[in-house]
Amino acid sequence: MVELMTTPAAPEPAEPTLESLVGRVLGGGAFPEASLAVLPRIAEDLAGIESRLLETLHSTYPQLADAANYACRVGGKRVRPLLMAVAHRALGAEDTQPIHALAAAFQLIHTATLVHDDVIDHAELRRGRPSLPRAFGLPAAIVVGDFLFIRAFELAAEYPRSIILRCGESCADLAEGEVLQEGARFDLGTGREHYFRVVERKTAAIVAAALASVAEISGADPDGIAALEGYGRALGIAFQIRDDLLDVYGDPDLLGKPLYSDLREGNPTLVSLETHAELQAAERAEFERLFALRHKEMADLLRLRELTDRTHAADRVAAEAAAWAERAVASIAEVRPGPYHDVLDQMARGAAGRRY
Amino acid sequence: MVELMTTPAAPEPAEPTLESLVGRVLGGGAFPEASLAVLPRIAEDLAGIESRLLETLHSTYPQLADAANYACRVGGKRVRPLLMAVAHRALGAEDTQPIHALAAAFQLIHTATLVHDDVIDHAELRRGRPSLPRAFGLPAAIVVGDFLFIRAFELAAEYPRSIILRCGESCADLAEGEVLQEGARFDLGTGREHYFRVVERKTAAIVAAALASVAEISGADPDGIAALEGYGRALGIAFQIRDDLLDVYGDPDLLGKPLYSDLREGNPTLVSLETHAELQAAERAEFERLFALRHKEMADLLRLRELTDRTHAADRVAAEAAAWAERAVASIAEVRPGPYHDVLDQMARGAAGRRY
């Protein structure tokens, strides 16, 4: 095993470098040396997907292209395309070209939702740069999000109807997740079950659909498709739980955004739910009261953090993220062994352990 | 010819009644008596499309379904599905079932854009009822718009790739139109050419794509497809120009929303551009200054209206809408004659002459 340094996140070049790729795959973790050899090939896959993505944005729409390009550059670490390319190779593909358009589509959908999320959450920053609504205004942000969805579906139109529907259903899940989340804002009483309902729809469903689609395109049988789908779902949940932790305990420079946004926006996370569950009556009431404030001062946020520290919620939540990563690994246990399979395993663990 | 009364617009039942259908086809105009006989069949077509539309909203998403249903009920007069069904029959179809899913898709896309428009324009009312952002909040409005787009593309996935791409391209046009429009806000100097660029993309492209798709599904040759596409484009432009007029000279009760929203939001319309072009120096400067105000008092709006009256811009604009309607009629001159063809002609003229 070699220990590698990760590099800060934002702003990243459009062409994925090997260095940034290592950071994304590792998520700050360790890596079997043998698998490092396959990274250059994955970097090429990603470059192919990226050029497909950028190609769809140019087109005849000069007014939109700038903002759409901006959104794609600040938006996301290309985790979905990366997972899709690695999964395609793990399932035996010598050439990932057949999934490039679909991977670009899933990346565009992800970017579209980030853009619309930034409108909803009034986010100022995205990966260290002004968010799209901040940089281009709210109307542009809404329309660019729509445009990215549209381009994604145009790309998906190259595939069989079953793939388009997988893609569409996961987007609908995502919308439902967003609405469910809105309904639970500022309310810790909604609990763990509701939290997982939101996460499965808002984060996990689309990763699951992306990987199930790759399995389908690879000609996998129903068990094989279910294995990759389960992997994607569990990895997505691990990823989101880690996100919850990073919002309280991450490094804002690495994250490219300030801490405590979930607390500020009143989104119950596994961290705040665990804290709430463990606190004694008086402090629990205080935590609830502060969490429910629509406008929180920094002192309120720091007090919430202090109460969180006290319950050691972070340790339990980290263990839960790790357990989901192992579920992801277990889900693809039957996929034939090899360096790409190892990369998938590492990416699941990286999702649960990443620092940005 | 018989002269028929039109009924007020909002709120309309989901099931299209013959009465409301007559209103929509006529747009306040006259109608060849022979064609009235075919209206019941078109009403059945519309009911089929509507049930297909509502079916896609139910699904497993209870939290979304309410808001999505609300959006579909307040959103729109079903002009696109109506045009598509009539065109399908005009091209010889005995049964419009093959285009029901596509017509529902175009209606959903239209509704999605209305919802996002209402967010962008801070609209309070839509067809006499609270707009979706007003009724359900901004986050829900953004997500419901996305959800409607997604469901539309799922419906479109039933069709050949060429149709999906037609649909997608017209949506991209629409997004581009929205961005172009934003760029011209509060600025009358952008002129007529820019205005038509916006209208072609924002309104006409999607009607053109809807009708071209129907022609393609009907097995029309390239000339036939171009004829219907040209009809849709010209009708869309006529429709939008009429919209501009109604915003200043319409009946707010019939429209279900207050007047002067384009003036308030600073969207240059053909009415304001024509007024601006005709005014003498001092009044033109005043018109420009008032138009450019970000926050207008009612007195400002009424003064803008007064200056508009003075130039008789309304007469010239009405003539221009009528000319576009005749272009639409001319575009389908080669389509075989019959009652459905007559309805198409009437709908183009109705678009240019409607009162809501």
C-alpha cells in the first residue's frame, strides 16, 4: 500500500489530470499499488467523457454556453463518470466509448441539480468559486439547470428506452428527495428513517441508476445489474453520510465552501440526528431550539457544533459511512476480480473516508 | 359563420369540456359551422391526452404529485395538445392515440417552463390562482419544474430518437430564448430583431417541434413536415404577439392575472418597441426612462400605457399578429382540405385574435 497526498479541490481543470484523478479515487485513503497502473487508462476514459460533455454545451447557444460551461467546471468531481468508466472496465469492456455519452448525461444531470440546489439553498460558493446563481443571477441559474437536464436527455436518447427510463426514474427520485428534504427542514423530529428516505432518493438513486445502466450496456444478467445497482446505492449513501460529517468537521479550504451549511439551512443530517438522540433533556431542547432558528448567528452554529462534539456523534456517523462502503464492496463481490474491481472497492471506501 | 361567446379562463377543469374547447379554438373569433361537428372528437382526443398526462404525475411520488398536479391544472390552456391532435387528424389519422404520450410530453414541458418562469418573474398569479412558487414555495417550484421536464422526457422516450431530439432541441431553444430575454430586460434599444429572436426560441420553436413531430409520426414527407413546422412557428409568433397586446389591453379577469407584467418586468414587447419607435424625442426619452425603472409605481405603468395609446401601437401590432396567422395558414395550404384543416386555420387566426 502507498499513502498519497490529495490535492485541494477547486478550481479544477476540465481535462482530468492523473493527479486529480488519484485524489478523487483515493478520497484521502490508501490504494493497492497494482491498481495504480490502470489509472492512466481511466484518465483517458474521463477525458473522452469530458469532451463529449463539453461538445454538447457549445452548440448554437452562445448565451447559454458560457454559464453552462461555468456550471460544469465548478460543478462536481466527476465521481459519477469515473465510477461508470471503472465499472464498465471491471465488467470486461476494452473500450469505454459506448458509455461516454451516458456518463456525460449523468454528469450533466448531477450538475443541473447542483445548480438548482444552489438556487434553493442560496449558496454563495461552489467548490471555492461563486455559485452559478451568484455569478450569473437567479434567472440564468434556473434556465441553465433546465438546459443541462435537456442536454442530458438528448445524450440519453442514444440508448435503449430501458436506459432512458432508468435515467428518468432516478431523476424523478431526485426531485422527490428534494421535496422530502424541504418538508423536513428545521425539524429534527423527522428522524433517521426520513433521513434515509431523502438520501436514497436525493443522492443514491442516481448513482445506482448510472451503474445499473453500465451493467446493462455491458450485457450483464439481472443479478449482475442488481449487484452494480446495489453497489451504487450503498456508495451513494456512504458518500452522503460523509458529506454530512464534512459539513461540520471538514476543512473549508479543501471543500471550497464554508462549514455548517446544513445546520444553517436546517437540513437534518445523520450528524445532527445522532447528536439530538444522544443529548440529555436540557441540552437536547437547546439543540432543537437552535437548530430550528431560521437565521442563525455564528455563535448559534458554534454552540450546535459544541453540543455535537460532546456526544461524539462524529465517530458513530463515520462508522456508519464505513459500514455502507463495505455494503457497496460486498454487493459486487461476485464481479470478477482484477485491478478495476479493486478501484471500485477503493472508491466506495474513499467515498466514506474522503476529505472533500 | 356563427359568432360564439368565449368563457372566462380560470380555473378550468382537467377534463376539457366542449365549451372550453370552443373557447380555446376560437380565441374569440368566428368559426365555419361545418367544422363545429368535429369538435366532440377533438374533445375526446384531448381527454385521452389529459389522462395520459395525469397518469404520469401520480406514480410513487406523493409529495411531488400534489404540486405537480396543481401546476398542470393552473398551467395552460392545452393549446399544444389541441394543435397536435387536430394536426394529426388533418393529416389523416383516424385515431390520435399514437400521439397522446407525445402531446402530454409537450404539455408537461410547457407547464415546466411556466413554473420556472413564475419563479423568475416573481409571478403571484397564474390563470386566476396563486402561482406555484406562491402556493408551494420557491424550492418546490424549482423541483416541480424539473420533475415535469423529467416526466416529459420519459414520455418522449416512447418515440424514435429523431422525435426525442426534436423535442430536446426545442427545449434548448426555449432555454436560450429565456436567457436572451433576460439579457434584454429594461432595455428597449435591443430592438425588433432581438425581439423576434427571443420569440422564435421562447415560444415558437416548441410549437413548431410539436407539429413537426406529429407530421413525422403521420408519415409525412419532408415537405409535409416543413409545412406543419412552419405553421407551428408562425402560429407561435402570432400567439406571442397577441400575448404582448393582451398584457396592455386585455381584460385581467379573463386573463387571470394583472396587466402590465411585461412593462413591470421590463420585457421589451412588440407593443413597447413600436411605441418607442414612434414617439417624439422628449416623450421617447420619458418612455425609455420609465421602462428602465426596476420598481415601477402604478402611476409609472399608467403613464407608459398613456404613451402607448398615443402612438396607436396596438393597431399596428394587431395587424402584425394577424399577418403571422396568415403565414401559418399559408404554410399548410398544401395539406388536404377538410374540417380539421379548417380548425387549424381557425386556431392560427384565433391565436392572433384571442382575448385570453
